[in-house]
Amino acid sequence: MDTATIQPKSLKPKQKNEILYFAFRNAKLRIGLGIVLFFLVLTFVGPKITKYKPADFVGPSSFHPSADYWFGTTSFGEDVFTQFVYGLSSTFVVGIIGGGLATILGMTIGFTAGYRGGAVDEVLNILTNVILTIPALALLLVLSAYVKVRGVFIESLFIGFTTWPWAARAIRAQTFTLRTRDFVDLAKLSGRSSFKIILTEIVPNMASYLFMTFILMFGGAILTAATLDFLGLGPTQGTSLGMMMNMAVLWSALPLGMWWWFIPPGIGITAIVGGLYIMNVGLDEVFNPKLREM
């Protein structure tokens, strides 16, 4: 993201219309949003167009894709398409909860450190740097190994509590550039509390930046969850795209030539995360006048 996108102005109706105009014209934003929406719709529609459940034994084992089994079957005769559409919901839940929690924690610490400065900033900056030096994936591996019964919600909390430092540092840096502006000084002179000044003067001027930060954290949470699931440290019940690839590896899908077992979940994760990043690049161009195509 280009940090120059933040301007100390409120979004008036004319500016909103201008943003919508450039948003509709931006090809990257349309492509990224289209990809994400396609999988989001499939998350809700998919379970309604399949008559099976992810763990049902529906037909012959290791059967290739056909008219009866669109994505083929597993070594246990389970329908891969059914597992795929049910696994999509876990992907989006982890993205929303894990990415949302990381964004909220990053905003809280970033705004507090950037606005207050001094000793408060020093303490919070040290805390952020300490968390940054700890490999998040290694910490998640240890935590997941100690929690024997895990679900998507628990996994999302793990991810949210360990991936917020990047957002905190980025938001802190942006808050530094805004806290000395005239409109913030004027709000201080009016006697408003620090919380109210951050909420009413700084946050609105960083709305586009915060939205793009959430999208990045959303995609990062999905990738982290897929890694944990693939390593067998994801949810202990239910299904997810990462767990599908884990099972495919455990039961030798690659040596047996059962490409239909691991290719669909791999494409699903890649497409969703790729769509989010393309969307983010498009939003950056929309919000930043310097990057707009003339």
C-alpha cells in the first residue's frame, strides 16, 4: 500500500462519487472482487446443490471426475466436490475472524502508540517488536499441538492474536503523520478526549487504509490457516481446504495419480488469496489519485 494515500480530508458526497466512478473503472478491482465473490457465492450455494455430506461414503473409491462425481472421489469413496464446497466456509470464517481480530488489535495498539507517543509508544513498540521477532507460525504450531480439541473458531483466535504486529506498525506510522495536523490540534483545543479525537478525526481520514489493511490480514489469515491444516494442526473436526490437502498427502494421492483430490483445494486457496491481493492493488489505485490511470 502507498502510504501517500492518506489525506486529511473528510469524504464528502462528491468525493464518494468520484471514488465509486474510479472503482467501477478499475479492472484489477473488478477482477479481484469477481474472484472472491464467485467463491463466496459457491460457499452458500454449493451445499445446496450437493446431496452429500463431507464424510459420506457416496460411491466407488478413487474414482476420477465424472458427471456423477464432479471432482471425483477420495480413497474412502467420499465426494471431493462436497468436501470442497463445505471447506470454503471454513476458509472465509478464518479470514473474517482471524483477519478481523488481527486488524482490531493492530488498530488499537497502532492508534494508541502513534497518538500518545512518549513512554506509551515506547512500551507498545517494544511489545510489537517482541511479537514480531517470534516466528508466528512456530508459535501457532506449539499452541495448536497443546490444544487437543480444536475448531475453526479456536484456530481463528490463534491466528488473530499472533499476526497483528504488522498492522500495528503500519497504523502507528500513519497516525504519527496525522496527529500533528491542524484539525487534530483544533480538536485538542476544543477539549475532546483522546479516544474521541482518534475516533472522529484520525480514523475517518484513514478509512481507506484501514480497509486495505483488513483485506491483507484477511488473506494472510487464510494462508496461515491453510498451512496449519496442511500440517495436520488445524481443526480436529469438520473440513477445510487445507485439511483436504493434508488427507490427500497422508493417503498418497500424488503417487496414486489422484490429482483431483488435492488440485481443487489448492486452486481454491490460491484463487481466493490471489483475488484478495489483486483487489487490494485495485483499491490502492482507486484511493490514491497519483496511481489512477489517466
